[in-house]
Amino acid sequence: MEEKLVKEIPAKSENLSQWYIEVIRKAELADYAPMKGMMVIRPAGYAIWENIQRLLDKRFKETGHVNAYFPLFIPESFLKKEAEHVEGFAPEVAWVTRGGSEELQEPLAVRPTSEAIICAMYSKWVRSWRDLPLLINQWANVVRWEKVTRPFLRTTEFLWQEGHTVHASFEDAQEEVLRILGIYQDFIEKELAIKVYAGRKSDREKFAGALYTYTVEALMPDGKALQAGTSHNLGQNFSKAFEIRFEDRDQKLKYAWQTSWGVSTRLIGATVMVHGDDDGLVLPPKVAPHQVVIVPIFKARDKDKVLSVGEKLHADLKGRFRTVYDSREEYTPGWKFAEWELRGVPLRIEIGPRDLEKNQAVFVRRDTREKFPVPLDEVVHRAEEVLEEIQRDLFKRSEDFTRENTREAKDYEEFREILEERRGFVVAPWCGREECELKVKEETKATIRLIPPEGESVEGKKCIVCGRPAKHVVYFARSY
RNA sequence: CGGGGCGUGGCUCAGCCUGGUUAGAGCGCCUGCUUCGGGAGCAGGAGGUCGGUGGUUCGAAUCCACUCGCCCCGACCA
């Protein structure tokens, strides 16, 4: 039994919810603002977001997308143009009804998502098939008046990116939707080291106003699923509501086909939950604000020697990795170890008198706590390898956990038993009827998280609930 | 939005039930010295008006009402 090194954080395995909140505050990722459901993203948290932005934005640009920025406010009449859309979002929209001392003629919604305002602009910009595809993304904040909030996972205001594209055909739009879904999956698995399943949402769970919604879903340590990103095929629903038409090669005027897609600061929450441990954050090297921390260890008599080697190490490392050199003298090495572990720095490099004698440094992995000596002239090279190993191992662990907690249910009794006692994903055949979906939700609190891509045959399979012939084999889970 | 719990120096909490001296502790913080390979030791010091508002009372952290915020359960949630 390993000794717990950080005080005042509840054990992750015993109380995930408390652990999560405490870690976020103690590691200074975020703090509560004085208004309900709102938080301040502190520098340590924002640095993760900046890394997410950088790595995702690169992928968007590589696939032909450009960034723009649309207004925060949406006139009420615009929001109302697409019927399903307004119905879906109405309960959680914040309104501005006054400007200065004057009542507004028309209330302005604080965007809960930007389809309405963006489509209004697109209807002005799209005229010809030559204008398509239109591939725009924006990094922005949105506001949703949620009843239950939790830092990063569900807050009143949050940061995200939302892509909004316009295409000449259903096929083009569908291709875009799946391309983005692929980017999300690749990004989350490679950079955040979180295993996700990708698939389509049931009609009940899809985005308000979409034809189809695709999703990537991750499994949290308590066995509940978290929607990590969505990509919607909007069909012509919005183009008809907002009159986005183009004249095609055949000289016919056609309504455009659209998509929208997004991931949010919720990804930070997922990263914290999936990888953290009882001593605090464990951050994947690719998005960690600091990838390496160098801690020099010295007594008065070897201070100069150790510090000069430490500085040399720092100089060698800082060009390659996000490195912090913690040479503060007011804290002891032990204190620093605990502090940087709490903050999730993937690799710690210790350098002390004993190491100098052997011309080495000591590496300590945050994820495994594995400690091993590295010759001084191999530090940079080994650091690179170790960071890659950590990144890989974190994903492996997430993948193993997710697979181990993905089970097939033979019958409804077993289905309920799994969701009650072990949770995780339960894979089962479904007839496609909302009635059965609702029954499952009522009786187990689980919903259909996704319908996987076609492939597996449903020949001879029967709905886990009603026994009718199955249309799909789907993934159920309780969710955040 | 319904049920429950909780707001006291930066943090974790005691005090409240049974109102009454200058509101306490540990950690953290500041100063000095000694330390430094897993959250160092000693000495001295600073810091709170008890979430907010109103009420009861000679007197309120303590009792009452309202209100803001946080946590848990439920409802809701693309």
C-alpha cells in the first residue's frame, strides 16, 4: 500500500466527485466565481486549453478550415427560425432585454450555440456552387443556463470551438461530418490519451435541428460516459429556415447542406478525471502546461555545483520541452515533489550531489512513479522517449479500462444487472423504437450513447427490451 | 426546479443545540536562524466580525425570516 503523499484530497476511488472538485481547485485549474455555475479558468487550466486549441486548430487548418468570429448576441427572431432548434435550446438561453437604460425592441439571446447568427450571415455569403464548400470555425464562449453545474464538465459559460460548414450536396456534408468526427477521435486519443468510441446518436439524443448527430464518447472512472465531442449533419434544416441557397452547375437554385461540430473546455474535465490519481493531476505530455520539471537537490556545500548542472540541464531541455526549473530555495525537495505531482507534470528530473558523483540525473514518471537514473549526456534524448512512453501508456490504460468496462448483455436481466452493479458501456441489440429507449432510461438511467458505424450484422438479433428484430447493436451507458 | 447537507482568517475545521469576557485550533503566510534525496525545526509575528440583508434581544457567529453560493440525491440537460 503506497503512502498517500498529498493531504486533503479525498481518495479518487472512494469519492470521484469530491476528488475531482478538490483536485481542480488545489491544482489551480479553476476557481468558483461568485455567480452560480460560473468558474474562472486559472492560468494552469487555461494553459491546457491553449494546448488543446493549438493542436486542434492545426488539424482544422490542415483540412481546409479557416477561423472567423461571429457576435455573442442573437436576435430572438433569428433563434426562432428553426423550430426544433429553438425548442431544444429555449430552456437554457440567457437573454439581454435592456441596453443601458433602454428596453430593447427585440430581446437578444446570449448565444447557446451560433447556428442562428452564422446561418443568417451565410445566407448573404452563399450564392453559387463556386462559394462552396464554406468551411469556417470559431473559437468562442457560449452560455447555457444549466440547473446542475460542475467545473469544466458543465458550466453556465464555457469555451469551445464550433465549426459551421456549407456544402453543395448531402454527400459532401456527410463526408465533412465524418471527417471531423475522425479528427475529434484522433485528437482525443492521441493528444489527450483518452479512449473514445465514435458513432451516431439516436433521434432522441441528437442535436436540436440536426438530421444526424455523431458523437465521440469517453468512459469516466465511475463507469459513466461523457460526450466528448459532437459533429452534426444539419441537412437542409437550417438552410431552409435561413434561406441559404446557391445556384448549382445545372443552373438550378438549391438549398445548401450544412454541418456543425464542436468540442469544449469539457475536454479538460475529462482529462482530469480519466488520468488523475490520489495525489492529484496526471497530465498527458502533449497538453501538459509543463512537461518536465527539474528539481535540484543540494546542501549548502554543494549548492553551486548542483545549481550549475541544473541550469545546464534546463538550458538543454527548455528548447525541446515545456520545462520548469524549480531552483527555489525556500522549499524543500520533498515539498516540490508533492507540489509538481499535484499539478500533474509528467516527468520530474532530480539532480543532486549523489547524482553528480555518478554523472547522472534521476527521472521520475508521474504516472507510474517509476524512478531511474539517466546519464547526464542522455537526458534530452531519454526525456523525449519517456514523455512518449507516458503518453502511450496513459492511452493504453484508458483504452484497457474502457474495453474492460464494455460488456455485451445477453438478456434484459443481465443488462440491468451490469448497469446497476458495474456500469460502463453495455452493448446490446435495439429495435430502433423510442419506446424501448425510454424504458431503459426509466429503469436503468442509461441512455443510448451511440450507434456504432455499420458493420456488425443484426441478422437474427432481437431487441434487448422488447424482443422485436433488432435494427442496430448499440452502446448504452449512464452519462454525465 | 424538489428533497437533504453546508457557508467562521488563504485552506481544513471547532464554537452554534442551552445567545453574554478580547472568536479558537492545525496547516499556510511574514521575520530570523538552523535545514534541504518525499510536503523540515525552533522562536517571534501578521491576519477573520463569523456568506449577505433584515428581524428578535439589554446583548447575536449562536435564535427567526429572506437571500446568495457550494455539495449530495432526484427531475432536467444536444
